[in-house]
Amino acid sequence: MRMDDQDESGNVEDVRGSSGFQFRPVHGISLGTVVVALVAGWALGINPLQMLGLLSGEDSSVRSTQSAAPQAPPADDAQAKFVSQILRSTEVVWNHNFRETGRTYEDPKLVLFRDSYPTACGLGRQAAGPFYCPNDRNVYLDLSFFDLMTQKIGAPGQFAHAYVIAHEVGHHVQNLLGILQAQGGDRSGADGQSVRTELQADCFAGVWANRSQQERGWRLESGDIETALNAAAKIGDDTLQRRSRGTVVPESFTHGTSAQRVSWFKRGFQTGRIDGCDTFGASAL
């Protein structure tokens, strides 16, 4: 995808010069947690499913935090510029979408951090991957996650990176619509609320991909959609479990299968409609 001439968002905050030492767990909504748990498990010889338990946050100890004031990313940082352009495209799409339905969209902040940073949902850590914090309505991203996607997960490509950002912004859309607050019932499991939440965010990412081309005037290049679908497939619960333990346990699913993630992204992309993303009303995912 080419974003060379696209506007940048004014809502990207760069805190990569800050240091945070707060050991509260993150309670945000993260696409990246399962990915990083898998890679860390391979590196450390630990079952990634155990890593997921650690990353979900049983450790509640806290130390002091030192943080510098956020600033705009450097003008010559190409990766940060790309992130800012993608964020701007989500702002245009969702502002337009909300106006069509008589609502008002509130742009989220996207915070670039390095290693760790304190958030309203606890400590944001590189090990948790990108995540959305509903408490402060911010998306948090350590840019090294994109290197991990390329080198460790086998999910390269700019549009795959754009999909990750659009997915996290999808959680912000859910928050504004009251979907996150309305969740009830079983959280985990193949048919649980967590899976439905994540699949809907995938679908919202597809809606963004469809409408952004029309509203921002950029075009997908050959293979772009395939890179996003590949990324979605690489981080399905069944794929991760099969790699880590050789078997699949649907009762422990939190994000959906590879096929489901691909299917819901494609549904959003093909329809370009938010009302086509009702994972909570779907009898079959």
C-alpha cells in the first residue's frame, strides 16, 4: 500500500523517551498479547499458554514511575509517519460513519512507547503487544512489534501492520458504542464474549479498509489484502495452540480461530458496513 501523500493524524503521542517502572498488569484489549506470548514461549522454553496467564496479569506489585511529557514523533521517522497516516485514515472513516448514524466519534490517541509505559489500564509492556485501553481511550504501540510480526510470526507487509492498528481502533469504536460495557456471560471459550469482541474488531478493521480507500483516495496494491489475511490467520487461537502444544482446546479460546478471524475481516471489507459486524448476534461464528 502507498500512503506517501496521505495526511497524518495530530493524535499520535511519542513517549519513547520516557521510562515507566510500574508493575500493574495491563487490562486493555490486545491483539498482540497472544503473538508475543507465543514467541516468548519459544525463546524461553515455556508453554505459551502459561505465558498468556502471566501476561494477563496476576502480578499486581507496583513501583514508582518516571515519565516525560509526550511529544509528536520526529518528522524523519518513517515508521511513525506510516502509523500516523493510518490513524488519520481511521479518524476520517469512523467520523464519517458515526455522522451517518447520528453519533459523534471521538478520536483516540495513539501512544508510541518503548519497552514499557504506565497507562490507565496498568503497565503497557512490549510483551503485551499493541493494545487498546478503554479507561483512557488510548491505543498503545511499541513499534518493535512490527519487526516481530515480520521476523518471528511470518506476517510481513505494511498492510498487515495497518490491520493491527485498525483492529485496536476497532476496540475504541466498540467502546464508544457501548459494546465493551455491555458484555456479559462467559468471557472465554469458542463461543464466548472475548472471541466475539475480537472478531468484531477484526470486522471493523475490514470496514476501515473498505471505506478508507473511498474516503482517503488511496488504493490497495496487489497482495495487500492477502498480507492482512495472513496476519489474521497466523494469530488465530487454533493455530497458536497447535504450534505451542500440538492440540487445540476451544474452551480456552480468546480471539477466535484463524478461519474466523479471516472470515470476519473479509466480511467487513466486502460490505464496508458496521451493521454487518454483529458477532454478538451471530448464531455461528
